[in-house]
Amino acid sequence: MPTYLMLTTLTAQGVQTLKAHPDRLREVNRDVEELGARVLHQWATVGPFDFVNVVEAPDTATIAKISVALAARGSSKISSYEAIGIDEFLNQLT
């Protein structure tokens, strides 16, 4: 299954929601799974992104649907990128 990076920046509304309801973060992960993907890894980060998630999804359309559904809530801005494993990448070069 393809792997994607989801880079998330919280909006002011998202910061307030997270502060008031920290467990909401895990609930969002369950929402991602209900929308057809699986969160493999998640980190809170310092810098331009608040969270980095590694997600498996069946295809780009699914990850796009998830990105739009989560961003539509107004709590975050999401950028998603397909990740290619190094072995697969190197095999494409030969």
C-alpha cells in the first residue's frame, strides 16, 4: 500500500481545541482510519509544521479525500506527499 507524509499546521481554532481536548488528536487518527487510511507513525514537531504523520492509503484519491475532510473542519492546514521507499526508488533508476 502506498505511503504518504501528512504535514499538519494547526490553526488558532485547532490549538484551542487541542488545548481543551488533548485526546482529540487520537480521535482524528481514528477518523483517518474510518476514511480509508492507517496512521503508521506520528510526531509533534517544532517548526513550520505541528505534526508529521506517516500514513498508508490505497491511493492518492483517498489521501486527498482525507486531507480535504480534515482541513474542512477549520482546525488545521494539511499538506500531503507520496513517499517512495529507497529500494523502490533505486530500482526505478536501473
